[in-house]
Amino acid sequence: MAIDWYEEFVDLGYTPARDELVALYYFEPAEGIGRDEAIGRIASESSTGTWTTLHSLPPRMRDLQATAFEVEGNFVKIAYPLGLWEEGNAVQLLSGIAGNIFGMKALKNLRLIDVSLPSAYLRGFKGPHFGIEEVREMMRVHGRPLVGAVPKPKVGFSAAEHARVGFETWMGGFDLVKDDENLTSVSFNRFEDRVRMLAEMRDSAEQLTGERKSALINISADTETMKARAKLLADYGWNYAMIDVVVAGTAAVMTLRDYCSDLGLAIHAHRAMHAAFDRNPKHGMTMQFLAKIMRLIGVSQIHTGTAVGKLAGTRKEAALLADVLRERRTNASGTMALDQDWGEIKSAFPVSSGGLHPGLVPEVLNIYGSEIVLLVSGGIHGHPQGTRAGAQATMQAIEAWKDGETLEEKAESAPELRQALEKWGRYRPK
Ligand code: CAP
Ligand code: MG
């Protein structure tokens, strides 16, 4: 009698039903393990299987088994019956398709690339309460990227100093002042103080400029504390809350999605720690998958990289991520993505950040277009004339791109941009 039954999870002639979830993995079998044994193990451990044949298996349970149904080189597609998954529970989905399987001895490497979510599964989720359109309405910004900056150094300012840097940022033309991912409520800059002082500065910047100004203030903590912080943000008239979504976790984001939308807050998702599982091209999960899950559970915007700034990530990846977040429908491209129809789920903004300065703005906008949130931080505070001039230079670079002018042409009538170009040129940080 056979000891294991992994190959019962492989059927290369199988066509998935319309309501099945399909996951795409890159896999490398460990030494001595055949192709079908390897893919059978992925399908088995992520659905109903165990390591050995069982004394008895009620026939109806066969209907919950996943099926590895298509292999191309080291890529495999696996279909999962809808009934395997709890409605509206992304935590459970991850425990299955992104769970134990990464640790199986039979696999040398395994990477979850994408998942295609059928409309029957999407029905359990609300997606973003504020999609791109709603965010634009709320910020009264149309036809150009939303633009923001983090005060730098990233941690160290008192709340009052932080708010003053924020004021300069807004006065230079930026829409958003963002907290850094590791700034929460520290002894020298308490959350409550920052929220209050920034609100005072926001009110005067709004009065002076006639523009809508906002902040992405980091509420990351345990879930109950995040709720209390979100409430305080709403009390001070803010329209956003920022969460470090990977470290806080899917469950917390799901809870905060409804809580924040009731308070009128859009969620800005910082992705700190994503590179621990998405950087190795052979193992872990892609940013593409994370972005999809985050749109599903309702963030309004999430970091997706710059391709030209200080952090790892390619042009191709940035463009792919923008599609995952913005499009209503995406089509399978080669072996690296699956079809997705988002139905009624709203779109979310990609956020391009990390090592940007005015000289790099056109390149980033060429990749993303203007439907993004652009964060330029060190690249404004390091301007020879300071933060406000740095923000002005960035806005000038955006205008140049929109008007089809080169930065040098624009700089003839834009001294702030000229000074930024003198310092950084087209420098790409390492
Ligand atoms: C950008 C940033 C962001 C990174 C995160 C930073 O600052 O605030 O955390 O962009 O990476 O501290 O690096 P600078 P990603 O503009 O001064 O570089 O957006 O890729 O998730
Ligand atoms: Mg940061």
C-alpha cells in the first residue's frame, strides 16, 4: 500500500471551474524529488492533504482537494475549490496558499507569484472604501500625482519640530506630510502631540494656500491602540491613517479597514519588511501578491517602489504593481501573472518612494503616469535652500513632465529646480 498520496493532487488534464482560485508558483524540487511529487506536495499541503495516505477518506472531501493542473518549466498553476475558503477571510487564504508549503523539505525553493481571485470569492471583500477617485475628491487634486514627504531624519524630531517641517513641506506645494515607518509614539514625539501640532500647522497652511493639506500619520501598534489612534486622527479632522501593513498583519488591516472607513479615513499602507519575503527571486512571495491582497482587504494606497531610487525593484515590477492596484481587469502576461477581474472592488494608488529627488521625477512618472502618490523626502530636505524650496523644485519637475518640457528647459524659469539639479543632477542613490 502506498505511503503517500501527493500525486493524487496532480492532474495535468484538469480545467479549473470558473469559481476556483488559481495560484501561480515558481518551484524547485529538492534533490531526489520528481516534478509531480513536488507540485503534488504544494497542492496537498496548501489544501487538504497530509504526508501519508489515510485509513479512510470520506469521498466528499476529494472535492476540497487542490489540483496542480499546468506546469511550464519551473512554474506551476494550482486550482483551489471555492469551498475550501472562508468568505472574506484573507488571513485564512494566506495560511493556505502562503503557509506551511514554504517550509517543505521536498522543495528547495518555492515562490508564490500571483493568485487569481474569482468573483465568487471577491464577494466576501469590500476592497478600498476610498479608491483613487474618492481620494482625489477628498484631496481636491486632479490631473497630477499626489505628492508628499517624510520629515528627515526619519526619527528624532520632537512633535513641534516635526510639525514645522510639515508646514514647510505643505507651503512648498506638497499635499501630504508622511510619518516614517518607524515613527509611532516615541518618548520625544508622542502621537497625540504630533497629531495636534500638525493639525494646527495644516490649518494655517490650508488658509495661506487655499489648498487641501493632509498627513499620513502612522498609527501602527497593537490593534486596539491603532483603533484609538485612528479615532484621534478623525477627531482632529484628518482624512488618512498610515499603517505598516506587513508588520501589523493582515488581520489588523482587515479590522482597521472598516474602522477607518467609518471614521472617514483612507489607509496609507507602508510595506516595511516586504523585502524579507519578496527580494529573493526564487523563494517567498512577490510584492505583486502582497499588493493584490492589500487592495482586496481595502488599503487606498501602498508603496510599490521607484525602480530608480535607493531601494531594490525593477521598472517592470513597478509597472506590474501599478496594474495590480489600478486596473479593473488585468490579463495574464507570460508566466508571471494571472487574469484578474476586480469587479466592483475599487482601485488603489501605487506609492513611489525611496531615494527620489527632482531630477528623477520624470523617470518615475514615465513609468507610472500621473495616477500615483509620489513621495520625495531626502530629496526635498536636502535642497540647498531647504525644505520649502525642495518641495517647490519637485512641483516644478512635475509641471515640466506634464508640459513635455525637459527639466533643464523648465529650470531656466524655476530657480528652485535649477538648484536641485545643480546638487543632484540625475543621480541615482545606491
Ligand atoms: C523614503 C522612505 C520610505 C521608503 C520605503 C524611507 O524616504 O520614507 O520608507 O520609500 O521603501 O525612509 O526610505 P526618502 P518603499 O525619500 O528620503 O528615500 O517605498 O520601497 O517601500
Ligand atoms: Mg521610510
